[in-house]
Amino acid sequence: MNESLVIVGTQFGDEGKGKMTDFYAADADVIVRSQGGDNAGHTIVFDGDKYALHLIPSGIFRKGKINVLANGMVINPKTLIDELGLIKKAGIEDPSLWISDRAHVIMLYHIVMDGLSERIRSGKPIGTTKKGIGPTYRDKVDRIGIRMGDLLDKGRLNDKISMALNYHNRVLEAFGEEPFSASELTERFFAYGQTLKPYIKDTAKLLDERMKIGEKVLFEGAQGTMLCIEHGTYPYVTSSSPTAASVPLAAGVSPQSISSVLGITKAYSTRVGEGVFPTEFDDDVARKIREKGHEYGTTTKRPRRIGWLDTVILNHAKRINGLNYLAVTLLDVLSGLDEVRICTHYRHGGRTIDYVPSSIERFYACEPVYETWPGWDEDISSCTSYEDLPDNCKIYLNRIEQLTDLKIALFSVGADRKQTVVLKNIF
Ligand code: GDP
Ligand code: IMO
Ligand code: MG
């Protein structure tokens, strides 16, 4: 029986999935990213160095592992080639990297289209990362997408690009943008394909073979449950599903092959981009958290919006993802606050509710109901056990467990790989 662990973001992304994936990758044989693209920014810190990965799974720095970019991803080949250069500089010369031939390619017109899609929203932009994510998934569903496997056959690539441009160039010109040349795009993307050729494979089939011989697989989520196209704060979401339920489809593995799901939550909340965020606040405490937690986007450098922990959202993520455990990250950032708050419910139209409304208009109208707990002053960044934590910090963690009815399997007290405290072995 193989064992697999899915790592998902329970909030609005940037929960520390990269750090947790790097941590558990030590015990995995294969690490898989199944959805999203270079809208993701995953930070890994060890031995005094810091890396930000956008496409390559965060297991890449653990030697001797296979890292997979699966079929549900959308891949900007140029970003991927640059990222291969980055890991090479870090000493990973010859990575075991598998890229799905079914994954979709982010083309240059998708990036322009991303900007256009924001412009037509009548002053209500999503605040996307402008990486072309939405338009690439749109073309996938519209069946005019280009797949990684297409990059390897020049004639086929040219035909597919020409077909897509029949549509896209007309739209671009109607909006006053320059049209693209099929032959120029074909040359450029065929060249990317030649560079990436050694890695492009039928990853679903290969993964199945590895699972059959009992290898351990770690699935690294990107984004977070509240950015899910199905269960997030639509339309202020990304264009894929960053949930555990999406993993089998987006990686091409059996639903039975998922053994457990670990939800990553910050000890507070952040959001980057537009959209509803009930526990958001913006005062000196928020600024303190932003600076201490370096809460600036890994991909776009935008300041992240700050909020208190929201257990209505955590319980939504628990239900959608079937969470088995929680990991609490950035706990150290809360040291030095007089008090900490946890949202337990919302007030809406004179009623108390404990779920995430499906209508964004209703969600905007929700007022968070808080519990307030005393803070702690001690620097906890060198704590190595639960017992080391100040009492008020222990109370805070215990309260999260009570409000979610989930066990915290580990918590994190700093960005470094070593600043991780395991409470329960789950993989
Ligand atoms: P991801 O997108 O979920 O992988 O998260 P990001 O890497 O975008 O953002 C998380 C940020 O928090 C990164 O800068 C991490 O280095 C940092 N980080 C992760 N865990 C901790 C922690 O426990 N404490 C502190 N202070 N920083 C952390
Ligand atoms: P990681 O994996 C935080 C947000 C964008 C925007 C919305 C849609 O690092 O947690 P998109 O470019 O996907 O069409 O943008 O989703 N977003 C993220 N926010 N972390 C991410 O990834 C994100 N990926 C997308 O800011 O609000
Ligand atoms: Mg991130």
C-alpha cells in the first residue's frame, strides 16, 4: 500500500505550503504539484539561503526525489526554464523532473488577455497576478489550448497556435492590442519545447507505476481553498481548484490513492488581490504583523492584506478538503501583541451563522464575531517543542484545535526548515 499526503492551503494562499512541502519532502519519494501556475510563489529557507519557486515543486532541494508538474497545471515555459537555471545555481544540476505532456502552456497572448480581462470588469478587477492563468484555463475548457506535448512537434504546434489566434487576434485587435504572429510564436515555443523535452512525459502513467511499487507521494497545493474556482469567494478566485478533491483529477491518480490531507493555516490570515476578507483590519497591529511576517507577495510583491484567524473559513476548508490535520505556520509573528483574536462566527442580517455564504454579496455583509485571547511577549522562534511555548500561546493553539475539531500535527516558528515543531507523525 502506498502512502500519500496532500498539502493544501486552507485560507487565501501563502499559508507556508512551500515550507511544509520542503519539510515533508525529506520523507517522500515523489513530490507533485497538480494545479495552478506561476501565480504561486512558494518560499523555502534552509542553510541561510532563501528560494522562491513558482512552478517547480518545493521538494526539489531534497536530493534524489522525483518532482512532478502534473496535468492540471498551466505552465509558462520561459518561467520554468528560468527556474531550472535558479535551482542549478543552487547545486541541483540534474533534477529528476517530470512535466506532464497534458499540462497546458501559458502563451504570450494569455498574458495580454489577463490584462484585458481585468480591464473589462468595469472597475472591479480581480487583482490577478497577471501571469495569464485565467485565460489559459479558459482556452483549455474551450478546447483551443496548447499542451506541453504540442511543443515537441513543430507542425502540430503551428496548426494549434494558428487556430487559437483565429479567435484571439480578433479579440486583441478589437481592444486595440497588437495581434500575434503564428510563425513567430511557433518558433519561440518550439525552442522552449526543445529545452524542456527531456522532462516532458506522461506523468500520470509514471506516477501510477511509482505508487504501485509503494513509493511515498507528497502533493503540494498551490493557492488556497478560498481561492478555489468552485468553493472560494467567486469571482475573486483563481481559475483552478486548489483543493484535495482536485488532486486525483489534476495529477491523474486514483481518488483512493490519497491517504491523508494536511491543511496549512497561518496563525492569522492574509489575502493578496481583491475580494471579501471578513477579518481584515488595517491599523498599527496589522502593520506590525505585515512587517514581522514579511507579508509582501512572493510573486507580485504586493503588500498582503492582514486579518485575524477565521475558523469559519478553516471549517469550510476542513469540509471541502476532508482535512485530517492542521499545520499552523507563522506562529512566531504573533509574539508581542497584547491580545489575539479568533473569528468563530459571522453576524449576518441579525442572525449568527457559522458557514461561508455562497453569495459574495452576502459574504461582504457578514460581520466577524470574535473571541479575544491574551497575547504573549516571548520570542518563540527558537522553540523546539510544545512545552517551550508560553502558556498563552498554548491556549491559542488549543483553542484552534477545539474550534476546528482537528489536531495540529505541527507548527512553525520561523521561515527556516529547522523552525518546525512536529507534534504528531503523519507521513
Ligand atoms: P506559500 O505560497 O503557501 O508557499 O507561502 P509563501 O512562501 O508565499 O509565504 C509564506 C511566507 O512565510 C514566506 O515568506 C515564508 O518564508 C514565510 N514563513 C513560512 N513559515 C513561517 C513561520 O513559521 N514564521 C515566519 N516568520 N515565516 C514563515
Ligand atoms: P500561492 O501558491 C496568494 C490570487 C491573486 C488574485 C487571484 C486570482 O503562493 O499560495 P490569478 O493570477 O490566479 O488569476 O489571480 O488569486 N492568487 C494568489 N494569492 N497566493 C497565491 O499562490 C496566489 N495565486 C493566485 O492575487 O487575487
Ligand atoms: Mg505564496
